[in-house]
Amino acid sequence: MKKNKRKICFVITSKIHYSRSKFLLEELNNHPDIDLQIVLGGSALLEQYGNVEPFLIADGYQIKARILMSVSGGSVMSMAKTSGLGLIEFSSVLESLNPDIVLVRGDRFEILPLVTAAVYMNKMVAHIEGGDLTGTIDESVRHAVTKLSHIHFATNEDSKKRIIKMGENPDYVFNVGDPAIELLHRHRSSITNKSINTLGVGDIVDVDKPFVIVMFHPVTTEIEKSQTDINNLLKAVSKIKIPAIWFWPNIDAGGDVMSKAIRIFREQNNPQHIRFLKYISEDKFLGLLKKAKCLIGNSSSGVKESSYIGLPVVNIGSRQNGRYRSLNVVDVPSCDTKEIYNAILKQCKKDGAYKKDHYYFKPNTSKNIVQILSSIPLYRQKRFID
């Protein structure tokens, strides 16, 4: 008798979920005992935040469903309403697709309502990146998703131990490493001036000479500081006169305020050494990371991918509080222009890279995740394990 394929529904709600999961998608799609169901929702469907659907289609994937859930406004209320719509719309998707396992990753606010819908409809949930510590509402979302999930793929040993401390069944908790680090480990292509300077707006940046990357996102529990913080960072980066590639803020509450501040700064100051980008492919982004002199901001890339290649980082504010960081990171707790400026100068004077850190790396991350998903016994009702 022919064995039925196990249906795995992988939900992608942002460009990061797609770009950091390329090898995972390949393994899921190619496994003989898995029927991959890709569902897109949230900012992953919005052009201004990097619509990933064309990239998925170009890579040969089929989109099984789309969840139109994003409420504009850039406020905490729009985040809450987006979550409500996500729960409603994903319930209909689950009824139609009827997956065996719903696979999600990270701590994006859109993930929590999707997982809530799944467990109410008796679907097993597998979660990647549980157990990590961060300094914002993202941490609350991450731990809430962990308590709703049945299978846990931690990216490091400390996170695995935290998940087990939360009462999760140790037989369903695995330290597999981070798929993003696996992607960086296997990355081989290089970046060119043409591939960067035909995108975005602003000055031409020569990626064969020293340059910095800026990735600064809003902290949803501190949105009243968004405009002041982004203005202080703009002043600091403008002052150093080192060419910069600046990525647009994400869709979280406070993002609209930051985006407006960047536009006003560009119009009033016409900076001659900064190029602003909304989205580039992960392949190009990793190429930039490998060539950059320093990464500035509050992105997880500063404490994850950057640690693996030893890239100097200036980490600003509370967004990554609690997360493990290597020697490559200099922290600036307050978004003070002078402190940021001095930290950037210090890191840019570093002669070469820091020592590589393998904290988040394990070989064959994606292959191991898929092997577990294809064979682990399924169940519905969770129990707290003392």
C-alpha cells in the first residue's frame, strides 16, 4: 500500500522568512514523503516591503494560498488588527489545505495569530528559532508561539534548554542550528557594483571600497522614540562620511515614522554617500555582508550572521537585548548621536574581521529539520512536562 505524503504547510509572512529558508524550502520540496504547501501572508505580499511571490515562482514553487491581512498605519493598533485578520483568514486556509503540520519561524507579530488558528483547528505546529531572548515584544510573541507549538527547532543549545524549561517535551525539542547561518556557510557568489547601484535611490556606492551597512527597525514597545532615534542615527551616519548602504525599516509599528524621517532627510540634505534600498535578494545581501566594513543598527543579522563571519557591528538600543552576541558587537544602549558616531569609528578602524563564532551553526540544518518533520510521530494534545 502506497504511503500517504505528510502535508507540511510552511507559512511565510516576510521577506526574511523566505530568504533565510531557501535550503529548507528545497529540502521540503524534494523530500519524497512530504507534500509542501507554501502560504504567503503579511508583508511578504506587499511591494513596499519586498513581495516575495515573484521570487518563489521564479524558483519553481507553487503558492497554495495567500493571506491578505496587513492593515496599514504603522501603529500598534494596526499590528493588533493585522493579527486579528490573520487569525480569521488563516482559519479558512487551514480548512482548505488540511495540513498535517504547520511550520513557522521566528517572532514576527503576524505568526502568533496563525499559530493560534492552527492549534484551535487541531493542527500540529513546528516552530523554528524558539527559546531565543530579545528585548522587545518579539520575545513575548516568540515564547507564546513556543507554548502553542508541538515541535521545536532551536538554533543553539541555550535556546533548546530554555524551551525544555518552559515545560516542553524534550523528545520534541531539537538543536539544529540556524538556517540563516547554513545559508551564509554555503554562500559562494560575490556582489558587484552594478547589482547594487541599479536598485534603490541615493548616491552610488562602490562595494569594492570600504562601506557600511545600516539596518535599523522600530522597537514596538518604544514607538514614541522612533522619530528621535532615526534622526540621531541619520546624523551619525551622515557625519562619518563613509559610504553607506541603508535598508528601509520593516512594517512594525513606528516603521512609517522612520520611513518618513528618512525621506525628509534625503530631500533636505541630499546625502552624497548613502544609498537607500528597500529589498535585495538574500544572495546579494550575504555578498554585501561579506564585503562590508561594519554593520550598524538593531537587526538580528548583527548578532547572528555577522558573528559567523566576524563582521564588526554597532548594535543600537534594546531590540536585541538578551540575545547572545559575540566579540564582534559593540553595544550603544541609547540612540545618542555622539555615542553612535564614536562606536562606528571604533569598529571601522578594526584591522580585519573578528574571530568567527559558530554559536548558531550546525551542519545540515535544513536536511535535519526536514528529516524530523517527515518521520516524527504526530500528536494533538500537549502536556506540561515538569
